[in-house]
Amino acid sequence: MAAADEASRPFAGLSDVSISEDIPVEGDISVPMGSSRRDDEFSTLDEPVKETILRDLRAVGNKFIHVLYPKRSSALLRDWDLWGPLLLCVTLALLLQGGAADSDDQGGPQFAEVFVIIWFGSIIITLNSKLLGGTISFFQSLCVLGYCIMPLTVAMAVCRIVLVGGSGPVSFGVRLVVVTASFGWSTFASTAFLADSQPPNRKALVVYPVFLFYFVIGWMVLTFSPSQ
Amino acid sequence: MASANDPFQFQEFEEAASLLEANRDATTITIDDEDNKPEKQRIAAGFTPDDDDEDRLASDDKAELLSGQKKSVPFWTFEYYQQFFDIETHHVKERIIGSVVPWPRKNFIHVYLRRNPDLYGPFWICTTLVFAIAISGNISTFLGKLGQPDYKYTPEFGKVTIAATAIFSYAWLVPLALWGFLLWRNNKAMNLVTYSFMEIICVYGYSLAIYIPAVFLWILPYEWLRWCSIMVALCLSGSVLVMTFWPAVRDDHPKVIIATMSAIVVLNALLAVGCKVYFFSKPEKLLPVEHAAPTTHSAATHST
């Protein structure tokens, strides 16, 4: 007891702290078997299908919000997915259909042409930024470029609504303003994510192809003429 | 003070040099700045370093890595193409300006490329030109046919493919042919100056840069303006090309020199005029006369 008193003197202020007897203190200091615990944590096989789909939808929706308010966050980069770009690409290509009546070779872009331009263009821009020494990965860059098409898709929807009202110079002016604003928004949003991964003396070299890409898509949106 | 006996005591390490004293010849990795590659290394590798890279692969990789020089990687790896994107924004700006302003004694390849040809400029200038031609052609057709009641605007998207084929084949096949031709002449008559394939592609790519503003000028429906801008652009880019390739053929037979130079200029002119004719229609200003002419013709055929 004397030794215990000697030992406890430096901690005299804590002498009134005690654990009452009726609270059981228990625990397990053995390391649990890794395999079964890991399966429990990451196995999504037992969850309902609705849960699985909603999780992906929530991730996609989260990224849409990031594009709407582009700030320098790494969420878009870290968990990349290509569902959003695919959704946007298909929506944009479908909205660009139903154009001029003779849609053989003098008409608007075909569905396949829009697809090829968006995906091929994104791949080339990604290759370009990687060749210039960018630190962003291939699919992260595809993800960012695809998600930043969203303002232009919204502009396409707005243009089609405006065109229902008429296709005179007034509607053209409105469409021009909308497309220009969304093109600027797309370029600004994507460079906010992409430009950080480049050394500063090559930023303009990476931003220019992105500018050209969204300019061409904006041109396709602006020149959409409905069949009458 | 460092105590070698106590392993838990923090130990101050001496300079790296003294540590290496024991083994001075140890292989160390040095990260070289790409721009500082010694000239003799490039010249020693042969006049066409790109071809030789593909021939001697394994032994040269090891030798060059250990000596800290620029490595020659096989052409199917990503790093091989990365060496052609080793430029900065101001380099691209300087090269574009240099391709537009022909200076009498300045050779584009020697002054601007300095043994560092890039693929960024040629590729993106060609792409921009393709879309510029398609968009400007579309706008000029629209403006030209604005008054006609039976005209329905179409985006004419198929023309992008045609423009892309024409411009990319000019920018990549003509340099290939020219390089092959120069190589063949180099075997026959020893020229002092030879250019690598990448350098020729670079020159051709940057020489197309002047056409981008010219193409946007073609939107205005004035024929004289279009032909003037073609002439100016042709003169500028043609003279840059001629002055660049003059040193490569000047020691050759005079007929060969004339043939080469005229081929370069003629192909350039063909591209410009062909694009103008195909994508930009003549403005139809004199509508009543054109309507009258067929009727007088048909009246003449009726009467005879």
C-alpha cells in the first residue's frame, strides 16, 4: 500500500476519480480475423438494389452540383465516374436530333457524330494534357470534361424551348446569349479543375484545347435549326 | 554530439560528398533539364535521330540512362511522344509569330525550333483550321443566301470531315513526301543541311497558322477581299517554307531546286484555293441578271 501511495502522489489531483464497480469494463484485445471483417465492410452484395442505384445516383448528383458551383474541390477528381458524362452526352445528342428536315449530309450532326466528337475530343484533350506533363489521371480528366458539358446541355434544352416560340432574330439573339454564357461557364468550370494539375508555364497550352472543344459543342448547339 | 553507440540518439549525417568518398563511381541519377541536351549528342545520333531511335533500342537505352543524357525510347512507348511536347506557352507563341513573319536570313528551323520540334503546334493549328474553315464556310453561306426565301439554313456538318481530311493529309503527307525526297537527294548530292521528319512536320504545321485569320476574313462576301487575303497568306507562308528549305537543296542541281521549291509553293496554293472554292461559295449579288440570262438563252434556243 505504501508503494501504491508513493506512486499515486504525483497524481494526487486525480485521486477522486474512480470507476464504480457496477459499470463493467470489458473489451477484446485480440486482433479479429481480417477476412471476415473486410467482407462485412465492403460487401455490397446483400444490400437492396435500390440502395446500390441510389448510391451511384447520389454520387452523380453530387458532381453535378460541383459543376454548378465550381470551386477548387478534389471530390470531383478523386471519385471519378463516367455515368454522368454518358448521361449528358446521350441527352445532348438526342436533343440535337430532330433538326433540319433533310438530314442526310447537309443537315445537322448525326447522333454518332455528336458522340464521336464529345468522346474523341475528350480523349484527345486528355492525351494532350498528359503529354504536356499533367498530373491528372486519364479517367479523372475524362470525368471532368464530361461533367462540364452540363451547362451546354442545359443551354440546348433552353434553346429548343425558345425555338418553339419562333426562330426569328429575337430568338437567335436570346439563344446566342444563352449559349455564350454556358460556353463560358463550361470552360471556366473545367479549367478550375484541370489547370491545377499543370505547371504554370504550360497552363495556356492545356486550356486552349478545352476552349476549342466547348466552342465546337457550343457551335453545334447554336446552329441547331428545327425542321418546319 | 552523435554517439555511435546509442542507436536511439539522433545522429547528424555528414555531407553527401564525404559519404560518397568511398565509392565515387557509384551510379547516381541526375535529372537533366531537357533544354540542356548537348548539341553533339544530337548530331552524333545522326541526321535523322527518329529513325535511329527505332533501330538501336536496348543497348542505347542503358548507355544513355547511365550517362544522364537524353534517352532514346522506343517509339511505341508514351515517353517517346512526350519528348515532342516539351515546350512552353511562350515557345508556341514565338514559333507562330516566326512562321508568319519571314525574315530574309532567318531559317525557321534553326532559329525557332533549335533542335526541339514539337507536335503540339502542328496538331492544334490543323484542328483549329479545320473547325475555322467549317464554321466560316457555314457563316458565309448563310450570309450569302440570307435574302432568298427558299433557303433553309443547314449546319452542313458533313463538311467538317472533308475539311479535316484535306488539311490533315496536307500537313502530314506532304512533309512525308518532302522528307523522303530530301533523303533521296541527300544520298546523291551531299547537302550540308538535312532536316529530320519531325522538324519538317513542325514547319508545315506552323506555316498553316496564317490561314486561320485569313479564313475568318473570307466570311465577308467580297471576292476581291478573299483573293487578296489568299495572296497575302500564300506569300507569307510560302516564303517561310521556301526560306526554310532553301539551305537543304541549294547545293543540288538547279533543276531539282526549282522543281522542289515550286512544288512546295504550288501545293500550298492548291490547298488554299481549293478550300476557298469548296467551302466558300461565290456571293450571288447580280440576281436579276442571272435570272435573265437563262431566259434569254432559252429564248434564243426557242427561236432557233
